[in-house]
Amino acid sequence: MSRSTSAAGTDPGPGTPQDPGAAARRTGRPRSAAADRAILGATRAALVELGWSRLTLGDVAARAGVAKTTLYRRWPGKNELVVDALAELFDELELPADGGSLDADIAGVVLQFAALLERPEVRTALMAVVVEATHDDELRTRIRRAIVDRQKRLVLQGRARARRRGELAPDEDPAEAARQADLIFDVVAGTVVHRTLVSCEDVDPAWARSLAALVAAGLGAGPADRT
Amino acid sequence: MSRSTSAAGTDPGPGTPQDPGAAARRTGRPRSAAADRAILGATRAALVELGWSRLTLGDVAARAGVAKTTLYRRWPGKNELVVDALAELFDELELPADGGSLDADIAGVVLQFAALLERPEVRTALMAVVVEATHDDELRTRIRRAIVDRQKRLVLQGRARARRRGELAPDEDPAEAARQADLIFDVVAGTVVHRTLVSCEDVDPAWARSLAALVAAGLGAGPADRT
Amino acid sequence: MSRSTSAAGTDPGPGTPQDPGAAARRTGRPRSAAADRAILGATRAALVELGWSRLTLGDVAARAGVAKTTLYRRWPGKNELVVDALAELFDELELPADGGSLDADIAGVVLQFAALLERPEVRTALMAVVVEATHDDELRTRIRRAIVDRQKRLVLQGRARARRRGELAPDEDPAEAARQADLIFDVVAGTVVHRTLVSCEDVDPAWARSLAALVAAGLGAGPADRT
Amino acid sequence: MSRSTSAAGTDPGPGTPQDPGAAARRTGRPRSAAADRAILGATRAALVELGWSRLTLGDVAARAGVAKTTLYRRWPGKNELVVDALAELFDELELPADGGSLDADIAGVVLQFAALLERPEVRTALMAVVVEATHDDELRTRIRRAIVDRQKRLVLQGRARARRRGELAPDEDPAEAARQADLIFDVVAGTVVHRTLVSCEDVDPAWARSLAALVAAGLGAGPADRT
DNA sequence: CATTAATCGAGACGGTACGTCTAGTCTTCAG
DNA sequence: CTGAAGACTAGACGTACCGTCTCGATTAATG
């Protein structure tokens, strides 16, 4: 498990774990790590049962066996809490084993991302916090750091793998390459989200292959042996 | 203005204006059409200022100079009201003038859709109601009818135009064709939404052309027989 | 029942009952008189069971079968609510039937006042609101109007009766008379309160006669026939 | 300073200073006497600023520069803390110098007690703890020992002095004498409290003389044999 | 002098009540 | 019957204190 950002909450100040050697929080009773775990777990469970809009922090606290204050000490509100609760799931995203071709790799990423989006807690909450971030800059950067960047990494790794295989030409203009990677990311993630949330249809392997083919073709990736 | 669906709200039964000949509501004071307009306008204004989650119906009623009762007589709740307020904007979507090629047509649709999504009230509210619809079937149909189908029409019209131009082969398998149209729709709409809401970057013509090129290439639309 | 001040609450504005003929509250649903009664009754019941410091407005609302908002619409807080709840009891104070002598009349007043103070809701709450009024001018005037003046009236009536009987000389200096009435009032009320709350002993007729004798002697009241 | 009772607080068991010879607390760091003083002082200061109901122990601790733990180690709660904070002030009560007559002595006591009650911390807190004691027997005894008995002593001393002067007949029936002393105590203390808290008027020497005259007359203290 | 054990500051913890806000309904009067 | 006004029930909100607890760091008196 690689995340180290979240759960530091409202007032991480000096002394959060990723601040080693610093004059960490010396004094007072330390925060309970068990409470952190219980709260994030309870949040996901409540999302599954109630959905985003019926989720209340009082209920989360009760499920976690924790006082409301304990919750508010760590997160400023529902939005931030849910972002961190989701982030723990996105931690597990990894580039699937090499599928042998760009098509196959993309399809693998699509399926993995879709599997995440089909979890009811993600389905109900992911876009909800994105919507909230519309009017909240801090929340937006929190989402970017905790969730978006984690996904984007897969796109970059996949591109690198395809270049190694010779399916994609080496980057000539780095800015252009970044632009293209961003586009791919928006296409893959956006399409999966739209399919799942707006069109309300499941992502099956056939659909994933269609999308992957479309993207790969759009990238002008010839078959690997074309070199 | 072409819509005729909405604004019938809670109690559409007999008596909606477009229900001629029926034993329409005979008696009592008729509902004020001015109130309808004021409410939908106030809803959009409030969305711009407050965003989705801070929007309250009491506030909308106050802005519209209308009693809460009047509002609840027409719409069952915040979700439905906002869908109708957005729908008025989506009414204006039309397939842009023929750009001469599939690429150009797609880019035109992308830009038009992006222009809508960059309006703050749409940005904040569109996905919000979609999220709410996750647990609400009626709302989902309402959104589909008032918003989604209106967009999808553009995709179908664009495909038809491309086939007339000879860029796309005529449909062989109608089911396959529908599946492809759905994919295109998810790709275009999903990517634009993701770019706008998650990546938080504006859609400029260059980006629109990139996306259009990717989609067109993915469709296997060569410059076609035009070569 | 003579009171007409209370229960108008926070925002009596124009239109409270005692503002007849004025452009009274014309519009909107009128406040429920039943709720008023239920709340004040529930307040007294809760005081009896819980005492002042454990009394919570949420509990009062629940007992009254009323929402908390209904309660806060009428009273700004616990202090004011309790003052009005007590005031209804003090409404019933009246000068006892003529006892034939100043002594007897004073003893009657003492007993009547003591009977009120021995009710558990009064015992626990009366001085509590007085204490709160230490830092709250508005509360102080509310107490004065709703409770204190109602008691003081008895002193004035008793003095008048004694003068009619010839036990007390007619007032020569009105200012001096007022000062004396105030002193009597502080002595009678203060002593009974102190006996009841601080010394924690019941007021029996014998004690009442002792106090009455002391006060009457201090007033220099000869027996009535002394004229 | 004569008090030696308080400050033993929660855990007086073995080890309070006045528990000599016992197997007193032998080991460990002794409690800071400075903290005791700081806490009681901070309590009075906070009472002056905030009044009884807004006084919080967290605030007292902060003012005293002390942790909440330190405070709770010594006193079980707000009530007991405030009683001890007030008690330090009542320690200073003494029977004023002989005024030459019962009247004058009573007036002196009245003025002295009134001076105490006009201190804002006493005004707001004295009756507050009495009210709390309504439902708390332990607190009632604590108040009686720390405050009430200290005042009552003055009444007894004053009566003794008056008897020595010949203004009062020697006690015939001790029970009757006790009853009379209690009455006097309730009259003097109760009246002063009522004047100060309920009527909200200052006690000036003229008023004190009026009250003293009334009480002395009621006691049947003629100028006695002095005539 | 080292040990020992209670104290200290700091602050997290589970609770409870607060007073406010919003949702959606109901009740009154005016047109 | 509509519409404005506003009271109504219900319940979540985020905050404030309570009194307890867990830390690491001081201190005296004891050994």
C-alpha cells in the first residue's frame, strides 16, 4: 500500500508520517489509527447502503463506533471524508500484466477501471465529489492528488510500455506527448464513467475491446511488428 | 422553443395545455405561466451563484418571487426542477452546419457540447442530477428524455450525414450500428465531461479537433472513397 | 386568568392579541395556541422530573409533541421559556381573604407564596432564572414583568387593606411609602425563598406567623383597634 | 486565612495535610499549591466576566495556565469548584466592631453581607450553586459548611452580644431560641439577597438601617432596660 | 544518586445538547 | 382552485463542553 497523503486531515501541520524526522506531534494523546480505519470503512459501507445524498456524518460516526467530533477532527466535511474513503480503493489500481499489445493493455485498464466504477460506493460517490469540487478549489486538488493522478499514472505506464514494444513512436515533442496523454486519459476515464453512470450499462469485455480498438486506432498505433 | 414535455410536473394529469380536447381542468384559477418561467430562471441563477449542494428550494422560490407552495405544486423536488431548468438549455442543441467531413462535424458537436458544459449552471448541475439518478429510476428517465436523448440525436444525425457523404459504409448489421453509435456517444460526451469537470481544462478548437480525429480514425473513416 | 403578556415570544411585532385594532398578522398560517399550551406544560413537567440544569429544550419539544423549531420560533432560549412557564403559575396568586389583621394577612401571603415555592418546578427554576438574569438585562425585565410585579401587587393590596382597617397610618410621604413597600416585599419574598432554598426547611403556619409578627411589629402596626 | 477544608477535592483519602500521623501519601510528585491558587482565582475572574452559565471548566483551566486534568483531580465538577472559590471570600466575614446597639450591629452585618453580594462573582454564583444543590445533597452540605455556617455564626455572635448588653432577654427555651435565630438568619440573608438579585438595587446604609430597625423591632428589642 | 510513583501539560476520545437550517406539508386569507 | 405567507414536523448540521483517557515529561521524596 503506497498512499501516505490522506488521513492527515484538517491540521496535519508538522508531524504527519510523511514528515519524518521533523519535530512531529510530541505532546498530547495521539490520534487513534484504529478510528481512522473504522471511519473510512464505515463511510464506504454507508455509501453502499444509502448512496451519496442520504449519507450523513452522524451515521458514519455511529457505524464506526466513534463520536462525531472524532470525525470532524480529521476531516472538514463529508466531501473530504468521501474522497479519502474512495482513494483507498484507487490505491489498488495497477497496470495489468502485459497483454502483448496496446489494444490489450488499454482493454485491461478499461476493465479494471470499470470494475472499480461498478462498486456501488464508487458509482454513487465519485462523480458526486467531483460535482462538489466545482465550487471548491481545495477539494479539487484533494481529488486530483488522491484519485485522478493515481489513475493517470496507468496511462503513462501504458504508453511507455507501448513505446518499448515499438507500437508507438518515441516522443518527439514532450509537450505534445503530454497533451496526447491527457487526451487519452480523458477519453478512457470519461467514456467509462459516462457508460457506467449516464448510459447505465455494464462494461463487458467486448465493449472494453471496442473502446480499446477505437483509442488505439486513433493513436495511429500500427501492430507491434510494423516496425 | 420546442420543448413541450416538462413543466407539467407533479400533476400533469388532465389539464396540461397540450392536452386538447380532454376534459381539461375546467374550474379555478389557472396556473401562472410567468411563475414557471421565473422559477426555472431563478433556478439557473441560483445554481450559478451557489452550486448544486447549496441550492435550496426556499431560496429559489424567494428569487422567483413565488411561494414555496407554487414550486412544489409543479415539481416534486430539487432534482426534477433542476433537470427541467437544464433541459431548457439543451433544447438549443442542434447539429452544426455541415463541416464537409466527419472530422469537422464531430469537432463541431464537441465544441457545441463543451460550450454548454462551460456554463457554470450546467457544469455544476448536470452531473449532480445524474448522480442523484443513481438511486432513482424515475429521475433517470426524466434525464434521459429531457437531456440525453437530445444529445444522442446529434450523434445519429452526424452518422447519417457521414454515410451520405460516403465516409462511412452503410450499416450492415443494425444492432452493431446501434452499439457503435452508443459507443461514439459515450466517447464524445464522456470525454468532454471529463475534460471539463475532472481535468478542469477548457475545450478549445485544437483540442476538439484532436478528439474528433481520434474518434473518426477509430471509426475507420478513412478519407474513405474520397481518396 | 389575567396575563396577556407572554407567549408572544421573540417577534411579537404588531398584531399580538394585546394590540387590538392594529393591522394584526394578516397573512400566513397562524401559530398554534395548542402548541403554546403543550410547550409550557411540558416545560413544567420536565422541570419537575429533571430540575433546571438537566432540562433540555429538545426534551421539552419531544414531551410537547412539537418540533424544536416550533419552540425556538416562540422563545429565544431556555431562560425565557422557563420564565413564561413559571409566570403561568404566578398568575394564580391572589391576596387571601381578609384575615382581620395585618398579621393574619401577611401570614396568609407568606403561606400562599411558600406553597408556590414548594412546588418542585418553582423551587428548582425560579432562582435559576434570576441567576441567569444577572448578566441579561432583557431577561431581567421579563422576570420583573411576568413574576415579580405580580407578587408585589399583593404587598400593595395588603398595605391598602391595613390602612383601611386603621392599622397603618395613611401615607404621608409617597416616596417613603414606596420605599417601605419595597422593603416589605424584599423581606417577605426574600425570607421565604431563603428558608425554602437555602435553609431547606418547609414553611409551616407557625413559622409563617412568626415571620408575619416580625414584619408587622417592624411596621409599627399597633392592633387595629388602637386608633 | 483560616479555612482548611477545601482543596482536598476528589481524592482526599489519606494524605490531606490536616490528616497528620496517618499513612499519608508518601511518594510521587506532590500537588502544586500554586495551581490551586491559580485555579480558584481564575474561577472568580471567569465568573466576573462570563457569569455562571457561560463559565466552562476548560476556560478556567486555560486562564489558570493549567491542564483540565489538574482541575478534575482536585474538584469533581463546576459546582464544587465554584463553592470553594466563593468560600475563600466568605472566610473574611467577621462580626463588625460593636456598634453599641442591636440595631447598629444588625445594620453592620447587613452592610458587610451586601458588600460581598455586590461583588459580581458572588452575585452571579452564590445562588447558582444553591440552585444546583436543590438536587444534590453532597453539594448542599458542602455549601452549608463552606458558606452558610460562616454567615450564621455572625447571627449567633450578634445575639450573644445583644444579650450581654441587655437588649435581649436571656434564652428561656433553647429550642425556641434556635428557632428565632434561624428566622433572623433567613430574614437578614434572604432580604439582602432578594434586594440585590431580584429587586436589583444597591444596599446603602439607609436601607440597611431600615432593615435593621425592622428586625430589631420584630425581636421585641426595646431600647430595652436602657431607657 | 538512582528509583519510583504521582503529578503535570497537552490533547484525543465518546457523549450530549445546542441552536440553525432545509425539506416538504399544511393552514390561513385574498384574488 | 391558485397564490403568497408563513407555521408545522422531521431530522441533519457543525460546534461546544463535559468528564475521561492516554501520552511523554517533570518532580519530590525514598531507598
